[in-house]
Amino acid sequence: MPEIYNVQNLDEALKLAIEFKKTGKYRLFRGQARNWEVIPTIGRILDKNLKEVTQQLERLYMFFETTPHLNKYVSDIDWFFAVAQHYGIPTNYIDFTSNIDTAFFFATNSKSNKVGELCSIICLDEDDFIRFVEFTKIIYQNDKVVPPYIVKVDVNNLWRLQAQDGCFLFTPYANIEMYYNFDKIVFPFSHSYNKLYSTDIYPDRKSELEILLDHYFNSEQKIQGYKRLRKFSEEVKIPFTTFKSPDFNEVIKSKDIHKSWMSVSFNKWNYVINEKWLPNEQKHCIPFELQSKENYEAQTQTIVTCLKQYFKGNSINRMTPLEFEINVKPKISKKLSRKINRSCQRIWDGTRNLPFSDDEIFSIISKYVFLEIHKNKNKYTFPLNGEPIITLEMTNEYGSITRCYASPSKICSSFRNDLKEVLIDELTQIISSEILLHINITNIVFDFEKLLDLFKDEIIAYQILHNSEEENPVIFYTPTLVSILGYA
């Protein structure tokens, strides 16, 4: 029979959980906003939606397979499903934690909480559960399923899991409590547990994995949009037409990838990063004081100087979590200030683990800040190179898409030197940025090193600007993941 510990309030529940953890009676906990049954997220899905969830998991698997930095997440099934579970894709995994604070946060910081209604802390006796699984193994053999098991994995760069001290219980059954009864602490909700904040549970900074996962979810949004559009066209009986991709074979003589995309330098920029999550209290805030009337050279130099001085005076390294406080005179709106602060943080988190120099990162931040302030003030995008800019679209192998701007002359300077030997004769007379209207495969058209310079000079800052309103934008910080770059 399960042990049900009914207590009067949150404080009593917390005291009891701490005592259980101290004595070792229970080491894993799960907070629930109501006294619900313990059910994996896949068990809450209607049968008619199971096919859609399965397809979503298949697409996530394909995304990991087609993204070189993420191949390792499909080599371990628990890693794969841990990522899926933490990003809202239904799985057969049930979240637990070794951290009592985390369990109480989830039990009392939910839209489902109602004053007077019962919350619960599920308490898992690992030894008892393992003995239960062993005793009932004949059931799983007969059902031809993987037996339930406790999953303790430290998934590289999955900061949500690390921040929550998370682990999982895998179950092949939605109704696991028909087989195993969990012990629990039950108490009426009165107020939220406030020892942790939301950002302690869901880090506001992003690891390499989480930056790249934005690419996956960007594609998911497009897939859902496509489905809605197709359904609408069928309902109103409007023909739905898709256009074929252009055949690049008609404009090139050679399909040879430029040698720069197979160089030591390319591999250096394609390095797989593993970084642990750091708590928010280790974060540094860098303040800027700017004059919006300053010209491009003056304002960017002010920002670069400020960054250099702050880094030197505070021993900042690439592991340091940063946020930015932009103070502009005349005063800008709080909304614009928050947007600039968030975007600067994105640049820092996206570039700091790559082989950029500090000066290159400072330059990218300074250009973006100027571009954002200028656009807000003058209602148009400033051309960094002094010439009309072109809107470009970039895509990776999986199909995630983003846009940015670039100068025509800078684009041309990024082409491979022997481009004429690649193109058909008719196109060799017009070696200009317009070539991208005919062929836009990055490793055939561009020299990697030169394209990398274009990213540093313009593309990263313009990408951040173009996507600064987005919550989870697709941002390519190097050309290594970009398969297509052409006119939007």
C-alpha cells in the first residue's frame, strides 16, 4: 500500500520532505499542482493525436541527424527523449528531481493551482521501485515492452535538466499507477513556493544545444502553418500549388565544393561544445551609456571601449553569464531597451564559445546596438557599408530559415576566386551579387574564410536586428551550418 502523508500546509510538507531526503527514505521527488495520478506526457495524448506526436519525434530525430553538432543526441536514446521531454514533446518519460526546491516550485507555481485544492509531492523510493520491476518482469516480457526504469543522465548542454537537477522515470504504460503505487505528500495550496524563480528552473540564457533547437522549432512552426494553410485552401476550395526548387545543374559546370569548406579552419568553427549551466547569481551586468545622436563610428567605438574596460576590470571570461543594460540619451522606451539587452545577450551566448576574438564579439555587439537604435529613430535600416543593402535568406540542411541583410560588394568579396570556372559561360559575364538569384549553395559559391568575414562584418549583426522581435529566432553565428544563402 502506498504511503500518503497528509499535512496541513506547504511548510509542513517541506519540513517532511527535507527529513525524508536527509534520512535517505526518498531521494527523488516530483511536484504536482494537483493530487493527480502520475502519468507520462504521452499518456495524456488522445489516440487521434498520437500519429502527429510520433511524426514530431521523427522530425526531431532527423534534425539531430542532419545537424553535425547534434549527432550525439541520437546515439543515446535517453539523451534524445530527455531533450524531447524538456521541450514539450510528449514522451513515455516522467519528470523527477533530486532537488526538493525544484519539486515544490512545480507543485505551487502553476496555472492549475487553486487555493484550498490539494497539491502533491510524489516521493520515489528507488530501491523499492527497482525491486518491484524485477519482481514483475514477467509482465513486461509478456507485453513485449521495455520494463520501467529510472533514468539519471547528464545530457550535454541541456541546461533545463541541469538547472532542475532533473531525472526521469521511463514507463511503457500510461497508467503506471495500476502497477506501482507512489508514496506522496499531500497538502492544500495556499501560496507559491518562492525560494526559486522561473529563471532558476528555465534558464533565460541558452546553451549551444538550445540555440540550435530554436532552428528545429522554427521549422515546426512552419510545418503547422503549412498544415493550416492547406486545410483552409481545401475548405474554401482554392487550388493549393507548390513550386519546385530551381535546378542548379542548369547554371553550373562543376559541383565541386570549394576546398575551404574542408579545411582545418572550417573544422575549428564546426567544433562541438559542451558547457555546464551556471546559476544566475554568477551573472554580470554590463552597463552602457550612449548618446543616440552620435554617428556610427562614434557610437560603436563608445560601446567597444565600454566592453573592453568592463572585461578588463572584472576578469570576465567566456564562461561568464552576461546581461546588458543600455542607457541611451535622449531616453528610449523600456520596450526597446529590453529588446536591445536581450539581443546583446543572444550575441554573447551565440559567439562566446566559438573562435571569435573578444574584439570581434565587441564589434558585432556594437554594430547591432547602433543598428537597432538607428532603426527605431529613423525608421529604416542603416547600411553598414554605405551602399544599398540586400535582404538575404539562409537555410540549413534541415530547412530552418532566417533572414538578414548584406552589402552587395561584401557579398561579391565573399565568392570563391575561381567562381567563373564553376558557372556556365553565360553567367560569367555578370559576377555580381545577382549570381545568388541563380545559385545559392554556400559551399559551391563561397569561400568559407571570406564568408566568415562577411558574417563578422555584417550578417550576424543584421540577423540579430531582423529577428530582435522574435522570442526564439533562428540565428546562424557561423556559415558552418548554412547550406543555402541567397536572395529572400
